[in-house]
Amino acid sequence: MDVKTLIDTATKVCSQTQAQLAAEMGKSPARISDWRKGHWKPDASEIAFLADKAGLPVIPTVIELQAEMNPRYASIWKKAVSELRQNQG
């Protein structure tokens, strides 16, 4: 999944326009458009919000997109998931 697909899924699931989604997030519609085009990257909290709106599992979606957007830190995100799983068991 990529950011564009996540935004499109969130707007579709919630029957919202990008402008409505942006307003709910306290962002400008231009910022959402920039995310879709890859000009800016949403942070982990913004990805979590979008994942929740899209009805997707929040933590796995954040990890997947963070790892995709910042491959340099992908191993850290995967380690964090592993630690969470160990602590839940």
C-alpha cells in the first residue's frame, strides 16, 4: 500500500471528499493533495488517523508505510512491532 491508496481508501470508506478529510485532520486540502502526489510525507500519527478512517489495522499500516517511505528506518519499525508482540504475550 502507498499513501495515495490509503487516502483514497479513507475517503471512500468514510464517504468523504479529500477536502472534508483534510478539515477533519486540521490540514489544508493542498497538504492532502501533496501527500497523494508524494511531494510531502505524512507522519506516523497522520498515517494512523488515515488507517483508522480507512478501517485498516493502525499499527501494521503505520509500520508498512513508514518502512516504505523511509527504508533506512524499516528495520527499526519491524523491531518495534516485534517488541510489542513480545510484550502482549
